[in-house]
Amino acid sequence: MDASKSEERYAAPVLYLSFDQDWAPEWATRALTDALAEAGLQGTLFVTHDCPSLASLRASGHIELGWHPNFLPGSSHGDTVEQVLDTMARWVPEAVGARAHTLMRGTPLLMAYRERGLRYDAADIFDGRPGLEAFESWTGVLRLPIWFEDDVHLERGLRCDVDRLALDAPGLKICTFHPVLVALNASDLAPYRDLKRDLAQRGVGLTDATQADFARHRQRHEPGVADLFNALVTWLKAHPASQGGPLKSLCE
């Protein structure tokens, strides 16, 4: 990306909403994408598994689908980088960007993405840092820094209050939400850990969990990730000049 264009683009705050599917139940993911559609907003979903709604999301035009490959040992996506990316390509052949599970990154992955025709990688996190910009790596793959990530926010023990985020400061602001944490309205990571323990004891996979399964662990006593997500959607509706759209638009 040309440096002068980058400076001009980020002179004002520009907010992008992205989601890591992370094997969430389909209803949890659809709750987020439906909220964006109702608000007239666009976003990016990084996919970990196939589900019936991918076709409708692809057709809707308001959600970009990207890859969320799992390169960890024992991955259901495959045993090698190539096998994992073959799985991703089978589910989302039109993807132009990726964000690896656990934010795994490095030169071998960038080169593998480039060989697959991907144009960006969105796995760098610079939590809350002002003045962020996209930058092109030596591989030619654009690196997109994450400004906010919900699980990191919770790990840091920060309150889910939109007023605590410097939304008006200039710079690129890519926000990452996980459908499971939003569905739990988690204000810390305890509800998520309790949910996983509960499902494991009953032999239920996360992807197959129902809304009733989640209701047992949903946070109701203080502001949580769902409250923060809804506040960001409201803020974006009130600040149309700060609506960033899908991440692939950063490659233009």
C-alpha cells in the first residue's frame, strides 16, 4: 500500500468488525452477522468449519468470508500446512485473507498464503495501540494489525464499556469478536470455561451446543462482550465516516 494513501486513509478513525468463528454453533455466528445486516454494516468472518449458512452469507454481500486455519498439533483441518490450507480452500475458495487460530503467524505461513493467492494476513495484535496502519510484508502479503480482541480484553481484566475505548482517536481499528463469547455476554473468561466443562461432561461438542446450553452460563450481572459489541454497532451507525467494511477493502 502506498504510504501517502495509508496516511490519508487513517487520518480519521476507521473501524472494521471481524469475527473468528472458532467452532461456534451456527446460531451464535448468525446472531452477529444478522446484527450487522440489520444495521447496514459489513464485516469479515474467519471460518473454522463448514456450515449451511456460509452459502447465504456469501450471497448476502455484507459478510466477507476468510480462513481461520488451525495449524496446532491434532488439528481437524489437517496434519501439515498444505493439508490445512486445502481444507480452508475447500470451504471458502474465494477467500483473499486469513487469520490463523491462536494468531499463529510467521514467514512460512505468509509464503504459503501467498502461494494460495491470499492478499492479507490479519493475525498481528497491537491491543489498543493508536495510529495503527496496514503494511505490506516482504512476501507481498498485507499485514493487518488487530486493535481490539474480546478475549484479550477479558484476559486483561478490562470492563466491557465502550467509553473505555479510544474510538475517536485516528488510526486503523480492526476489532475481533468471538461468537461464543458474545453469546455468553462474557465479562471474564469463567463462563466460557464453565460452558466447555459442562459440554464435555455431557459429551456435547461446542458446534452442536444449543441456546439452552449457553443460557446456563450467560453473564447477566454486569456489562459483557455482547453489550460491548452492540455498543460498537450503535457507534458505527452514528459515525458512518468511520465504517470500514470488510477487511478485503484494505487491499484496494
